[in-house]
Amino acid sequence: MGQFFYKSVTKDGIHSSGQIEAPDRKEAVAVLTARGEFVIELGQKMQGAILQAPASFRLADEMPPKTNIRHISSKEILSFTNQLSSALRAGLPLLTTLEIIRDQQTKPQMKQLLDELAESVRSGKSLSEAMSNYPKQFSVLYISMIRVGETGGILEQTTTQLTSLLSREEKVKTSLKNASAYPIFVLSLGIVSAAIVVTWVLPKILSTISGGTGVLPLPTRMLTKSSDIIKALTTTAGGWLLLVIIIAAISYAVRWIRGSGRNSWDRFKLRIPVLGTVLRTIAVGRFAKTLGSLTKGGVTIIESLAVVRDTLGNEFLGREIDKVAEKVKTGTSLAESLEQSGYFPPMLIQITAVGEQTGKLDELLLNAADTFEEQADSAMNRFIAIFPAVLILLLALVVGFIIAATLLPIIQMELGAAM
């Protein structure tokens, strides 16, 4: 039996602290939960010292200096994760696993990456700490999931989940590329055709029309004006300056989205029809699986929520989880806190409420995660079906506009000649 020191809060908001004897962290959390207490902190006393739970989850802006390793694709990271999961499930030690996978690599960049990861682990760092040096190769979600496994002692399970997650994302990317390849090709062909029409065909047609551009149909005038603007942008000093300003503005917008504006951008994405539903459903599935895995491993709710917020893939929802954690600290139940947020589905709230009342929150969340993932797959399939149709519609508009702008002057001339 181990001796644990804890701080907790009841549903009435009453804070308490003390010590409890239990075989492990999971059982300690279960006993306190049965008393109606939410555990805020839990540490184990060993040999006269209190060992705090691994709750110091670093944020992305607190990561160590970045190491410059490039040209590693998402497919290679997926392959590495799959090999890591298989080896850990077979019972191999982490360091041995990294060295074996490194020796099997043929690409110098992957060999270097794994060699540096192995060296960091050998020096005493955790795998998540080692990976945090490589934000271009391992996303915040990836590192958070690895930290989940290390925290709950379930690294082989979380790497398996990561393999499934990365496989699905890779499948989605491949499906999107395949579905949009033809529409994008035809759309590009239409844009090239438009450039040829504007540059060669339309000027010859206009040269045969008397009365100037003022008598031209509106689509033709719009196309002509667009041609004049493009020529001004590419042939004058002022145009080049404007292009530089536009490129700088786009670059600033990208940096803003990745930095201080990420919260606003992620909130906007949730409001986009179809896509917003897909992103929300994926986030809910990750929430259920990650929280269920952590609580099953004996990690407290507060500690779990600190990790979960980085696995959602959406900063806006992550900040909502921060608010939920603050409410839980004051004694509000997790289900009630999620309901007050207004951004989580009723099914998740009901499952969480039942789990808190029965003490089986981990089991119910893990079972529900499969349902949410199926819903996410269905939503993603709908999006993949709609996306090419939107591109084809855009193509039809471009082609229709070009045809109208080109043919209307000819029709106008024919009607004028007939009269």
C-alpha cells in the first residue's frame, strides 16, 4: 500500500486536503471520487519525499529551442509511429525500440531524428520532452498524446491510438487529393484559357467593334478591366509595389493565424458549414478517448484536462476546456461544466454525467469515443463528397463568365448588322 497526499474539492465547493492509503494512483483517485470529491492534486510519499504527479504539461510556447531537421513527410512519421506502437506492445523497452527503428531507416533525415530522440531519452528525458524539440515533425497533438501515455503508464495504447489517428488523417488527405484532382486540373485549365482569351482573343474581337468599350456588355467590360489591372500589376512600378504589399499582408495573416489569431481562426472554422461539424466531431472523439485513457490510468481530472486541451486540434475548444477545468476546481461537476460551455454535444454531457455518478467515467468515455469517431468519419466522407462539387461549381462559374464575356460582343455585332 502506498501513501498519497491529495487536495480535492467537493460538489459544494468545499476544498480539503489530507492523505490516503491505496495500492496505486488509480485506486486513490477512485476512492476519493467515491466520496464525492474531485481530485485537484495527488502526490505519493516515498522515502520521506513527496513525488508529485506529472502535471507540469508544457505548452507549445514553453518548448525548448527548435532543432532544424526538415524533409520528413507525414507518411514517414506515420510509419515510425506504427513501428513504435508494435514494438512497445511486444514489450520492448523504449530506448531499445528507438535504436532498432533508427537502424532500419534508409533516409538520412529520419535516421538523424531517431538518433537524436534516442540520445535525449538515454540522457534521462521523457519521449514527449525529446519530441518537443521537433515541432515541425511532431505536432502539439502528437506530443500531448505521447505525454498522455507517459503520464498514465499506457504509452503502448496511446501510440496505437496515434497510429489510428494519423492513418485516418492520411487517408482523409489522400481522399481529398484524389477527389479534388480532376476539378482542380480543369479549373486550372479554365484559368489558363481565360488568360489566353483575355490576351489574344478578346482584343481582336474588340478591335472590330466601333464605339469604344462603353458599348460593350457588362461581362466583357469586367473581363477587360481585369486584364488592365493584371497588366498594370505586372508592368508598372506601382503594380509591383502593390504585389509586394499584398504578399506581405498574406504572410502577416498566416503568421497571425498561427500565433495570436489562432483562437479567432479556429472559432471561425467551427462556424463553416459541414467543415465545422467535422472539426467539432473529431475534437469530441479525441476528448472522450484521451480523457478516458488518462482517468483509467489513475490521472486526476484536473491533470487530464490540462492534457486533453492540447489534443483537440482546436485552440478555441482548448480554451473552453481551460474554463471547464477552472469550474471543476470550484466544485462544479465535469458534466455541468461541459454543458455550461455550450460547445459540446448533449451525448457527451450525458455520458460524462452517468460516468461521474457511477464511478465508471473512464469506461463510458472510451466506449463513447468509438461512436464519436464513427460520426467523425461519416461527417468527413460527406465533406469529401461536397468539396469536389464546390470546385466544379466554381469552375462552371469561371467558364460561364468567360463564354459570356467572349460571345456577347459577337452576338451584339450580329444583331447590329442584322438591323
